[in-house]
Amino acid sequence: MSLTDLLKGRKNITYQENSGINLAVYLISEFQDRTFTFKSLKRKYFGLSAENLLKKLQDELDSMLILYSYTTKVKTFTDKKGISQARIKLVGRAGSMSRYNPLDIELEINTET
């Protein structure tokens, strides 16, 4: 638990990491009745339902000119009001090496309260 999480009153914090985007799709379907915020490369979308979010995510992945290998990083927690939240980060790597590459991308998905 980080100091920020402690100050914001977050509990039951879990971190998960997986290669590919299957974990992100699973968590989006798990929070089916919630709305999401999606930060893509060019725009930021608010109030997306799970179905619309999956469509926007698919459109974003299809519009890429470079074939990326994705890693999904997930942080789930319960906020101080007792509502489950999730923060999903899709990291796309253009190369096979783990050093900095200006072509690497990051997509963020957050649940809204």
C-alpha cells in the first residue's frame, strides 16, 4: 500500500499484470454496470458503458500502424465509500527490448464513481 492510497482511504488493494489484453477485457466485463473513463492516444472519453468502451478500445487497437505487444497492468481497490474501483493501464511496446522507445504507447481505463 502506498502513502497515496493510505491518505485516500483505499482498502483491499490488489495489483495484477498480464501480457495481452485479456485481463482488461475480463475486468471491463466484471464491472459491466459501471461507467468508464478511457484515455486514448488522441482523446479522452467520459461516461462510457462497458459495451461502448470495448468498441472504442477495439477501434483504437485497429487504428494502430505498428503491431504492439501489450501488457495489462491492473489495480483494483475499494474506496473510502466502499465502492469497488479499477484502474487499467495498457502498455504497448513497439520493440522487443525493455528500454525506452518513443513509439511505445499507454492507454488508461478507469472506473467512474
